Amino acid sequence: MRPERVDEDRRHDGFAVRRQVLGDTHVDRAMAGTTAFTADFQDLITRYAWGEIWTRPGLDRRSRSMITLTALVAGGHWDELAMHVRAAVRNGLTADEIKEVLLQTAIYCSVPSANRAFKIAQEALNEEDLA
């Protein structure tokens, strides 16, 4: 069990991990687009998604990326998928490994979902010159 962490520690760690996984450009753009209306949400995802979950020692970032890709396909969260394909590459996944994750989703999430995911992933990998 992890010792109790305070919000400021989560926020600090969350920003560091978020930048490492998503890249400075993405995080800077997200923060620049923060408004009074969205500030609490940005703080929430920084502290808890990035500062609490992505920093846990139980899984490495490669595994977390594979799980995240699968969850995004399963939920049909297409707006987030390209960003997390690029993050998976930063976390050490190859294009072939991403392909294998998406093939797995065809069986467990649906062929139509995987079809959409392959299209989005292909575009993201093309941007990274990895396709």
C-alpha cells in the first residue's frame, strides 16, 4: 500500500508523467486552453490519472499504454486514441505491438471498433514516421 499522498505531490508527479507520456507540446496546448470552466477538470486528471494511477509501481508504462489503448477502443473514445497511440510509442511500444493490441480489440471489443482504431492509429503512426 502506498503512503498517503497529498494533492500537491500528486499534481507535481502528474505533470511530470503527463509530459513524459504525452509530450510537452500536447500538455502545453492543453494547459494553454484551460479556462475557468475547465481548470478543475485539468487539475483532476493531472492529479489522479497522471499523478496517482500512471505513477503506481505495479505496472510499467508500456503495459499501461496497452491497457489504455484497449480501454479507449472498447469505450469508443476516438478523440483520445491518436494521442495515446503517440504516447504508446513514447512508452516504448513498436508499431507491430500496437497492431497486436488492436487485433486483440477486434475480438474482444468488435471488428468495427478495431477497424476505426486501425485507421486512427495508422494516421498517428504516419505522423510519427513509424507506419
